[in-house]
Amino acid sequence: MGAYFFIYFIKSSDNVIEQTSGGMLMRRVMIYGAGEAGRMVLTEIRRHREDEFQVIGFFDDDPSKKGKRIDGLEVFGGMDKIRELIKRYRINEVIISMPSISKKVIKEIVAHCKAERVSVLIVPSTMEIIRGTVRYDQIKKLDLSDLLEREEISLNKERIMNYIEGKKILVTGAAGSIGSEIVKRLLDFNPAEVIALDINESGLFYLLQDIGFNSPSSTKVIPVIGDIKDRVFLEGIFENYIQDIVFHAAAYKHVPLMEVSPRIAFINNVIGTLNLLEVSLKAGLERFIGISTDKAVYPLSVMGKTKRLTELLIKAFSKKGLMGCSVRFGNVLGSNGSVVNIFNDQIKHGGPVTITSPEMERFFMTVNEAVNLVMEAGSIAQNGDVYVLDMGKPIKIKDLAETLIALSGYIPGVDIKLEYTGIRLGERIKEKLFHEESLVEKSEFEGIYVEKNSMVESDFIDKVKMLYDKIYIVNENEIINSMNNLISLYSNIPVKCEVTV
């Protein structure tokens, strides 16, 4: 008797997932994009028949392609047909495979799929599509970075090459989300050497592994395990290695944790930066680029206060002759501790998805945008000014959570519950990108603005040191009050907040 192949149906949301007698779930898929990239995706899926995709056909907005067949599968139509065809063919997932697709079109596709409770996947790398190297394992779930309304700004590579090529560069916090990406991006611009400094031994190990596997650069990357709070250690590093540029990404950043540890937050974030600035000035460094945060604007949290102080320190040292700037970030998607990572993990485990407040909103940027901002600002770093990316409108965290749930094929509040936990210590409902009292101008780079800080008084550095001198003999409320006073008195910009501990 010959083998029999049985198919039966399992109800999943409103769609049907076919299952073979061998127990394999077959997810019915449409590919959005009937060009060469779509053909490559189809070929890759067919090469992995042991997996769950069954491609039904193609969507494409080009009317000349409608009704044609590609490798035996029909091109059904474009955007206006998505919902109708999802229902007719019981589609479970749509894979976007178009190298030139805009964020606006992606959002339209997602809106249709979200309404039909259909997951959306995407082939992430346009360049890999163009090079013809699309691989099956590159097909991924759409995430928030694919849905940001703005298009990412392209780098002025020539200008960046002019100040990076052949230079010796220190990256602090090199094992972190931003620091590690800065290290990797620097390798594209041929520096003489990159010193990757972090206290996290394992993180540095994995960074070097990643560079070894993926970077063809001949630049020498030197891992250094150490602590920016150790002034003597930093002096030794500068004597042995550094001559040109510092990208300073080392900091404690988790807001609730710093609320209960203001002393260590001040020592690490503020004094660590002060150590670096003093050693950099003494060594005659070319430029210093510090990483800040939108939480430094009218800072409510301890972490925000420490980052505002570091912005002011960089300003103060620019008056001493150290060319530098601060780069102010919003929330970086995919970074360690990112709310998106937390939500995705909660969805994976069936919920609930926890949100502090239904009114909470934040500015978001991709890791790529963050590093681009650092690189471009570094090319014009001067006067201790603060550079900020135009991040568009803030996104409500509740909307973000519901979108991520829907993109996973679930109904928010039904399949995956939303749970409100209350605002945490140090958090505010809304963040700002600029101080209202500051002069804000467009920089010479598209989409990047510069905030001209108020002039910092000449004794500001000494006042920071005075707080450090008594840091172990005052209580934590006094530390916070002292930081508030420093921020208000020495930048002519009020903190506009109360003590939080």
C-alpha cells in the first residue's frame, strides 16, 4: 500500500493553519513583491521544505504583473487586494520582499494585515537583496524599526572618513548596545586602531568574536578591560594608546535602578566622564563625543540628572580647549533593556504585556540612526554643543505594545492581555528633546539639530569635584539636591522637578 498524505485544519485566530499527518504546521504565506527579490525568497523557502511555509502566491502593486505567474505561482494584485485575498486563501503570514519599499507603504501593508490578524515578515537587508544573497534565515518578523514613519538619514561618508581614517580611537562602553555598534561602524572608515574599553569582560569577548566573523577590516581592535571611575587606569590607557578621538558611551542607564543608587550613578556617570575629559584635555585629544539622553532635558530621574551634568561638563571642557560635543538619544530600539525586547519576550510567553501607563510615550530611534548621529556629530564636534536627531512624533507605549502583539498574529487585549503596572521611580509620562530656553538650530546635516547650551560658569567643574569630595558623607537626598542645584545654577536652565528619593 502506498503512503498516504493527510491534511487537516487547526483553527488559529480567524485563519486556518494546515497540518500534515507528520505534525508539521504549514503556514500559508503570500510574498509582497513579485520582483527578483520575491523570486529569491520563494526559492529559499522551497529549499527549506522541512520548515513551515507554504507560499500561495504574490502581491504586487505593478498592474503589468497582475495575473502573471512566477515559478508557477500567480501574482494576484496589490495593496487594494490584500484583505480580500487573505480571507479567500486563508493566509497566515505576509512576507515583504521589496528592496525599495518605503516606510509609508510598509505601514499600509501592516494596517491591512493587522486588521485580518495576519503576521508580517520582512527580508531586512536591502543591500543583500541587491547583491542576490537573500538567505532563508534572514526572513524575520517585522519590528518597530520597520514602522518608524521617517526614512533613515544617509551618512556623509566622505566627511566621516576625513576625521576617522588613520586615527587612534577610544570607545568606552564598547561592550554595550551603542558602544559595540560604534566600534563596528568605525571599522568601515579605516582608523589606525580602536581601543574597545569596557568593564564587562564577557561583552568584550563576544564583540571580538562578532568582529572576527563579520568584519574584513584590517584595523587593529584592542580590547581593554577597565573602569572609567579609575583615574590612574585611564591615564595609563592614554599614555599607551590614545592620541586622537574618544567616543564615550559608558554609563549606567536603567532609570529605576539609578533611582535607588544615586551615589553610584553620580560616581560612574559624572565622575567617570570627568576623569575622561581631564585625561583627554591633558593628552591634547582632537575631539570628544559623549552619549547623552532625552532624559537629560529638565531631568526628573537620577539617571537624567547625571547625563545632564555630563553634557555640561563637556561644555565646560570645550571652553578649556577640548573640542567636543554631546549626542542626545531617544529610546534606542533593540538596545539592552529596550521596552521592545521586553514586550516581544512577554508576547512569546503568552503575556501579559506590562505597561506602566496608557499615556506613557517616548521618542524612538534605531541603533543605526543612533550610530549615524554619533558619527556625523563627531565630524563637527565643537563648543560642547548638543546634537539631536529629529525623531518625529513620540510614540505611545500602549500603541507600540498593541502593534507588536498584532504583528505576532494575536488580538491585543484578547489573546494577549495588557496589564498596567503604574509609573516607576524616576519616570515621567512624556520626554522632551530640547530645553525651551536654549537656542536650537538646524545643523549642516539633514535631520540633525544642535542645541546651543547656555554658557557654563567657570567654577562648574570645581563644584562637581566638591560634590564628589563629600559623596560618601552625605545622604542620597543631599546628593540629588546637589545635582539639581548644579544643573540649575550653572546652566541657567531649571530642573523643574522635585527630589525623587
